[in-house]
Amino acid sequence: MNVQILLIEDNDNDALLIQRQLNKTKKTFDFTRVETFTELVNALSHNHFDLVISDFNLIGFDGLDVLKLLKSEKKDIPFLLVSGAYRDWE
């Protein structure tokens, strides 16, 4: 059985990197990629996902907005928040 992943990423290269890394494992994944909040809401309404992976910085919204939506929709789906940016907080 394939693992159904909702990938929320607005950068083609970052999406490809995530997919390539996961496809190196022995699992089989089906990816549904969305870039906008509207696409996100639509995907969650019409599909079942085993995992949600979201970039932190997106155009018009961020990963925390995704998490809030999942909670408000009572979607009990594992959620990974990723970022290509590094910031030294010290």
C-alpha cells in the first residue's frame, strides 16, 4: 500500500528534493502537491492523506496556518514542517 502524502511546497526544486529523498526508502509514496491555501483546502476536502509535509514559508500563508487548518478540520494526520532557510537565533 502506498503512503499518501500531501506536500505543501511552492518551490519546484524543494518539492523535488523532498520527493527524491523519500523515494530512496523502501516505502512507496504517492504525492499530492499544492502551492496555495485554496488548493490545500480542496485537497484536504477530497482526499485521504497519511502524512502532511509543509514548507514553513509559503506565498500568502505559512506552515503554522496549515497546522491550524488541520486542527480546525479535526484532521489527525502526522504533520512535518520543513524549511530551506537557516537562521542563527543566537
